[in-house]
Amino acid sequence: MLDLERKSIEPMAVAVAGGNIQAMQQFISQGTWSDAAVLALHRSAVAETLGQADGVIILDGCDFPKQGQDSVGVAPQYCGPLGKIANCQASVMLAYASELGATLLDRRLYVPKAWFAEDHRTRWEKCGIPDSVTFQTKPELGAEMIAAVVAEGVVPFRWITMDEGYGAAGYLLDLIHRENKLFFAEIPRDKQAWVRRPKIVPPAEPGATGRPPTRTHLAPDAPPAQRVDKLAQQLRPADWQRFIIHEGTKGPLEVEIAVLRVVMADEEMPGRDEWLVLRRAIGAPLKQWKFYRSNAAANVPLTTLARMTAWRWPVETVIEECKGELGLDHYEVRGWIGWHHHRNAPLGGTTMTLLAHHFLVRLRVNRGITAPALTVAQVRKLLQVVLPKREFNAQEALAEVARIQQQNHAAYRSHKKRRWRDRKSPPPN
């Protein structure tokens, strides 16, 4: 939480009196302490600080651009911060938000399928990835975290919201529905639905002529499902209502909302009766509209559905706070254990960063009555007055500069020897 130019382990150790660089590196990258046990206590503390019965869990991804090939899980893949395919690490974040504030609950590192191939075995072992790790998609990692939070029963919540990368995974939404929770999921515009439940036909009875169907199927005269963007085009101007869904630093965000009660297509068959929610900026063309689905009850107020279209934003704010205030993008640990103990995924990436962010949120909430406009960034700024910091005299500063120079020179020599070794040629005298 200190004002440091770089918040990787070495400068943090140097910044506090008695800081031991090697010991801190070992604690983070090799320590055998259980981050699962720590995070269980963390979630209890979050429930105490922010817990409300209608709280919202937010499922989101977080990617980190990387230069080299040695970091665990790094691969050419879509990178959100860059908006293109790039060399990066990817992760899945689980955040919690209520009217009191927001922070992270859990995280998972996404290990690309390529890492499970034999040609990655050396990198796998070098990063210390357990042999028990199996390939999981990002929605599967999200489902795992959600199921664990539900089973734990500590954090109170009613809603789970996500972007279309997760909203397109029907099994994830089925899990949420089975757990009697409400999902509000952004979906791709080519998702299909019916405005009325179509007629279905059970498997044919024995003795029917021809080869009888063995599964329930749509009746021959049933209308086909339609893409949700095609359904949206059938709405009348009177079907849209204006709502202010977010009060930002640039003023209120006003949008237009329309809803339809539909039957969602599930593997080309009719599924649940759900809400199709559409959001657009005033006057925006169809290609900029957002589409959502929700298993909320048929009598849910329109104002509630409109409000839910804005509940993914807290996780973006949290990630920005973790990067700007807590140095999440300063991560330098490369292995599996180090990533989970101190990872560089924005804001909920590292266990240590999760704890630090919630600490700031807790201080802000506790002073909410006397300072209702207090922000996480302002809390961290105030802490600079009381946090312990190492004071350098002239001799100590010179010794520290000499240590850094020796370390840089040693690294230079090591890299130079590696380059010559890779060329299979002896280094010069």
C-alpha cells in the first residue's frame, strides 16, 4: 500500500525496515501456506464488511500481457487490455458487490489447452504446476468458484452477473438456476429464443411406420426459434423506456431498456421461460445494443432488470483500484504457487492483493458515516501517514545503490552466458 515506483517483491522488501528480500520471495513463490484457507477467512470478512441479502456476485476475466514464455499459463490468446491476440496470462475473477462497495472473493488461473501437450512438459514442471490440474474452460473455472461459494454459504447474495463470454455457457447458467440463484448474463446477439413456447412431440410409440424418433422433438408445424437481435427489431418505440443506470464521474448515464418474456432455445429445443433484456444508448444503432438473459421471476420489476444491466461495472472499478493503488500489474513471480499467492491478475489475482484491497474497502466502509464520499484511493493515501517506512541515511542509500548495481551486473552476465550457450558456441575470453 506504500507509494512505491514498483511493487514487486524486492522494492517492497527494501521499503520496510528489516525487509528480507530472499525470505519474502520464498514466502510468496515457494511458501506452503494454504491460500484456500486464507481465502475462506477472507470471504467471511467480506461478508461482514459488505454482505447484503441482495448482493451481487460478478464473474469476469482478467488478462495480463507478458513478454516472455516462462510465466505459468502464458500463451498467445485474446488479451482484453490490448483488445487483440497477444502473449498473455488469462484468469477468471469472482467479485462481490453490494450497495456498500465491492471487492474480490476468489480467482483462478486459466491454463490454455496447449500447456497440456507433451511439448510443454518442461515448462509445466519448471512452473511447478501440480499433476492434478486438468484443462478447464473459463466458464468451467467460474462454475467451480460459484459452486464453492454457494456450498460455503458464508457470503449472502441473490444475483450473479457476467459478460457474454460466460453467458453463452448454458451449463453455467443451469448450475446457477439449480442453486436457486438469479443470473443476469450478457449473451451474444445470435442466441435464439421463441416469443411463445413451441409445441413439442414426444418420441413415437412402438409400431409407428418408418424409423420413429427416439427423442422429444419440435412439432412439424412449430415455428423456428429466432435470433435475439431479430426479436429486438420487432419492438415498437413504445416498448423502450429510459433509465439512469449509473452515476459516474462524468454525470448520469441514461439508456433505453426494453424487455421480453421469451423461451430460450437450449440445444435447439425450448428451455426455460426467461427475460430477454435489451439495453441501448439513446439513438444507438442495432450493432451497439446489448442483450441479456435472466431467470428472474415473471413479476420482477422492470426497474430491477434495468438496474442489473449496470452491475458488472463494480468489478472494472475494483481491477483499476488494484492496478493503480496496489500494483497488481507489477507482478514478477512466474510459478504456479507464486501466481496464487501473489498473482498479477487485476485485483483478485493474488491472494495478497485480495486481502489488501478488502482492507482498504473495510476502512472506507467503517468511516462511511463521517466520510461518505471517501474512496479506496483516498484511504490508501491517508495510510501513508501511519504505515511503517524505512528511512535511509546517506550511507545506507549508497549501499543500496551498490547492491542494485551488483545485482544488475550479475543478471547481465547470466543473460550473456545463456545467449552464447543457446548459440552452442563458447563465450569469448
